Amino acid sequence: MIEPGPALFGLLVGFLVGLTGVGGGSLMTPFLIGVLGVPAPTAIGTDMVYATVTKMVGSVQHYRQRSVNLEVALFLGLGSIPASLLGVQTLEWIKGNYDGDTVRGIMVTIIAATLILVGASLIFKSFLPESWVKSRKTVWDGETSMSLKRRVFTVLFGAAGGYLVGLTSIGSGSVMAVILLLLYPLAPAVVVGTDIAHATVLSLVTGVAHLWHGNVDLGLAGTLLLGSIPGVLIGSRMAPYLPARPLTIVLAVMLVFVGARQLL
């Protein structure tokens, strides 16, 4: 039997991802843990499998639109993918050394802190002065190669974000997007496309690692995808006609509130 609750929530999350490009793991993992009572490691692994398929739809569309900078995505992946596997192993270490209730408490605390980080990042991004953004942004078509210093920073930032994703399943979109926006001379559309393309590969590798360790409920992931795939398509089609910025700010404030509430 297919439960309507997870499918409907998948529809909502997919719609938000298609409309704003963020919100997948930040909403799905807390929902699985707090509402459905799924064990934290299973919630994290299931979300990664769900996120892989959801983001794959968006990344294909952005690649067709030529809004993906493969060089930036590659160097982000060189840092994020190994670090995400380290994050998975950290979760496995926590599972192996503590009982179920303690694991839940530890992971809820880590996820709550991550939600605050993600929400604050989104708020910062939303209120970044338009004049500053425009002064920094030129369309980078990939013909000018990245400097060695920029490549090193890209790998390091990718590693930090990747570890967070492997451990919590949160941050593959929002945190990486802020990093790209602040540090790289990319047009806004290329920031979104590069971020989603990188997040797809990162989610795939991390999801396979969680699947290997038995942290994935495939039936639940399938139910979530029944809602999320049409949700992504609807959100993507409605994006040109709806003001995504106010919705992103509301989502960010909600994430900070939920994270702070769980911590306190």
C-alpha cells in the first residue's frame, strides 16, 4: 500500500526544489525523522537516494540550456565526493558505538545545527545587494581556465560541503550555491545549473554508500518520488511566473526556527 502522506510531502518538496532550487534535504530529512519516526541513519540514506533522482531531472534540463560550468563542478566534486564518503563513515561510527536513542539524539542535534547554517546561508544570499552581485558577475563561458589558487579553494570548499552532505544529507544545494555565488564569476543561471549538476553526482555517490551500509528504505524512497518528480516539473514550469525570492526567505526563516527549536 502506498501511503499518501509521504507522497504528498514529496510533491511539496519537489515543487519547492523546482521553484527555488533549494529545500530538498533541509525539509525531507527532518520530516522523515520527526514526523514519520524513521531512524536518523535510514532517513539520511533514503533522502540521498530520493534527492539523486529529483535533482537528476533538473540537472539534465540545465545541461541542455548550457547553464552548467563543468570545470567548477569537477573541482567541487574532487573535494566533495571523498569527503561525503568520510561523512557516511562518521555516521556509521556513531551507529556502531551508541544505542539507537543516543544516535537519534546526536544526529538530531547535528541536523538542527545544519538547518540553522542552511537557513542563514539562504537569508544571506537573498539579501545580498543586487549592485554587488552585478559588479561581481560576468558570464563565465569556461574558455578561461581557473587559476591554481581558485582550484584549491574549490576543492576545499567542496570537501567541507561534501562532508556535511554525507553526514546529514543536507546542504548539497543551498550551501554550495552560496559558495559559488560569492566566490566565482558565474552568471546567476550558471550558478544554479552548476550547483544542481554537482549535487546530482554528489547525491548519487553518497546514496550508493548509504545503500551499501543498509541506510536506505527503497520503498519509502519510491513513495516520495511519486510525489517529488511531478512536483519538480510543476515548480520548474511555474518558476518564471512566481516570485521565488519571498518564498525562499520564508523557507530560510522556517529552517532557522526549526533548527533553533530542536537545539533548545
